[in-house]
Amino acid sequence: MGGFEGHLYPGLSLFFYGLYHARLVFRALICSCPVQHLPCHRRSQGRWARLRQIHYVGLVKILSACILVAQELYAIHGQFVLISKIYHQRSFLYRKQWQHLTLYMTFFLSGCVDVVTQNLLSQRWAALERGTQALGMFLLLPLMVSHVQDSEGVELQSHLLLTQAIFLLTLVVTAEVWAPNMPQLGIMKAFFYMIIGSWLIQIGFMLYKPISGHTWMDDDKNDIMFVTTFFCWHVAFIAFLMIWISGVSFLWYRYIR
């Protein structure tokens, strides 16, 4: 996730995925249905009837993963190899890029599982979907811990806060494997997905395209302290956004739909 686009695109993907989960969990609370129950499409006749019955979340995951992989490979200059042999010495190359690709492959795998269980099997295996999602988070967490080894200043502080949110999300999705229909876990999962997504976008702007036009300084304690302040503002913003989503969902499912 190097560069501005490398933070923007994954951030948008995770943020909208969190919005999707927020819609599901508030729908479940308002309509008194299981959290893991997907919305049922209305039966329709015609040429496009089968397409209207398809759940597209897994396909969107696969498409997002492919776009992220293409963006990562496009940003690499030169031959993309794992090991370079020069003068009988071996050295690993593109260590962060390989970490990014490993992460994107987990998203791709999760999308494939969603497509199979939601559209191809006669009975949905929601437990397999949750397990695959938890596996992806277990891979993401150690990758993020090692990702900041050579970082410092603003970059280090911002990625430590990101790792903290990823750790909490990992706990939530792990607990959801055994308690799938607890709305509290669903709300927290949507909340942390949106925090991680919005904060990734913020990191991209801070490190590569600061809105103020002034570069953040690694040796300025004020800049480093305000990184934490901005993260807290993101948390507050996502909390207000969740309240707004719950209100809109209540009006939609109770009075409009």
C-alpha cells in the first residue's frame, strides 16, 4: 500500500465494506432477523431474472482485489522478482510489495468463498465465510506489525494507530465465528472496518498529498501528537455516521419500504 493510491483504494474498499455491514446489522435489528441473513431479492421473471438473484458482495471483493493487485504491480519499476542473486549472494526484493500482494490475495480468497457459498451452493455456509474473513485478519495483523519496522515519525505513529484498529477488528471477527448472530459484534465490525478505511485514506493524504500543502515533519512533536488527535476525530466521525445510518435504516424499513 505504498504511495497515495496504495492507501486510497484499499481505504475506500474497506470503508464501503463497513458501510455494507452497517446496513446489514441495522436491518437485522429493525426487522428482527439474523445478522448473517442476506437480504432476499424479489422473485422476478424475464431474461435478467437470474442476475437479480445473485449476491454481488463476493464479486465486488474479487474485483477490488484484482484492481489493487494491478495497481501494486503497475507501481513497480523494473523486474518484479522475489529473490535477487548477485555475486552468489541472495537478497529478498520488494518486501513491502510482497506483503501487499499477500494481503490482497486474502481479500480475493474471501471473495471467492462468498461467491461459492452465497450463489453456487444449495445451502449457504456462513461459517466458512466468517472463518475465511477471520483468517484474512490474522494474516493482516502480523503483516502490519512488520510493515512499520523501518518507519519513523508521522508514518510510524499513523500506522501504529492503524494496527491498533486492525487488532480490535481481529478480536471482533474472531468472536463472530462462534457468535455469528450477536448484533453487538456486527456493529463493532462495521465500525472498525469504516475506521480502518477512513484512516487509510487519511494516511495517504498526510504522507503524500497533505491538504494544507505543508509536509508533515517527522521531527516535530506537534505533528506527531496531532496524528493521534486526527485519529480520535475519525473515531468520533464514524460513531456519528453509525448513528445516522441507524436512523436512516429505521425510517426506511419501518415507514418507507
